[in-house]
Amino acid sequence: MRLVQLSDIHVGSLFVQGAFDAVVDEVNKLKPDAIVITGDLTDEGILPQFEKASREIKRFECPDIIVVAGNHDYRHTGYLLFKKFFPTKHVYEFDDAVLLTLGTARPDRDEGEVGYRQNVWMEKTLSKYEGKVKIVAMHHHLVGIPDTGTDKILILDAGDTLRTCLQSKVNLVLCGHKHRPWVWNLGPLEIAYAGTASSTRFRGFFENSYNIIEVEKGKVRVDIKIVGKKRFPLADLVEQYKPFLESG
């Protein structure tokens, strides 16, 4: 199974049409089984941006396009428009994997929240899929990323959600929001973050990118693909990361 994760498209003033055109071309050549877009399709959550985002996403040739709302999509009553343009199921079954989506965006709030009801639902739902690779997709980041500024806009109940993921034996969590590709490995749980696919709003990683997930024989591999450039394991990006440390 091949899955592509795009995130933070940000149709609006900082949207880069050429970058998105390249993403469409590259992803269609990959012929993925599903595409997951982990939020912030629009920059301001207004009607013209949703209309354009809808047109652009329809250019992908894929049997399953899974869309999760971001905090920018929920601005200016965008939460009503999102449901109109991107009606999405919450459970997607594949031959060797199951993918659940969680809604973390809240109207006119930057921080995210999963909530008690979604956590209970996730635990009950995933208990039915023993033997399959379990993937959860959400917008907000579940664990903070180094050197990306404040963590006040992460998931407010991140601890509860992380516990549910670990107890439910989730293999992979896909997040967006921070515009910074990264990956955490917490024992059997991997948390992968996608960068911004097509905007100029970079944070610490200054190229447009997306993630490619391969699932085979119960194993999960996550690669980063820099738009128009090379593909390599996302873990390599973390291993090569050198934070700036002041001397003295």
C-alpha cells in the first residue's frame, strides 16, 4: 500500500501555484492508493479559497482522497464551508491497513483538541482491526517539534490522545500544522509531520515537501519528498538536524 501525505496547502496570498502543479504531477506518477491532506487547505477559510482548493485537489488521480480540516480552514465560519466542499469519512479500510481521521480544528481557534468522545471512539474503533497496520491522521501536532516556537497551539489534550494511540497499538500518526517535516519514534508508535506542500510559510525547513508512506507486510516506511527534488527517509532529516547553539 502506498499513501501520500500532503499538508498545509494554504490556498490564498502565500499559495505557490507552480509548487502545487509540481506536486500534482509527481503524486499522480506515484499512483498512490490514497492521498491524505492533513489540514489547512485554505489560508483564511473563505469561499473563494475553498472553491479554488476544491478545483486543485480534483486534479489528483487517486481512488481515495482523504481530507482533514486545519485551524485556518475553520476561520471566518470556514467550518461550514469545509463540510460542504470536503465531506469526509472517518474510517478508511485497506487490504493491510486501516486509517482513522480525527478532527482537531475548532472554529476561530489556533490550538487543537481531540476531546473525550473522539478518544473513546478511536479506542473502540481500532479494537476491531487487530492484525492490520493502524494509521491515524489529524491536523495539529501531537508532540512538539524542536525549534518551531511556542507549543501553545498543539493539541490541548495531547496526553490523553497519545495514551489512546499507544493503548490502541497505533503504528503511525500523521500530523501537519507546523510546516516542518519531522518524525518521532515512541517505541512501536511513529509520529510523522509533513511540511507545507505549496506555500511560502516555512518554519525551519525552507522547501516545499510532502511525505510518502509505504506499508508492506506489516511494516511502515515514511519518506519525505522535496518538491522537484529528491526523496529520502524522513528519519534521515531528523538524524542530520543540527540545532543552532550559541557558544559561551
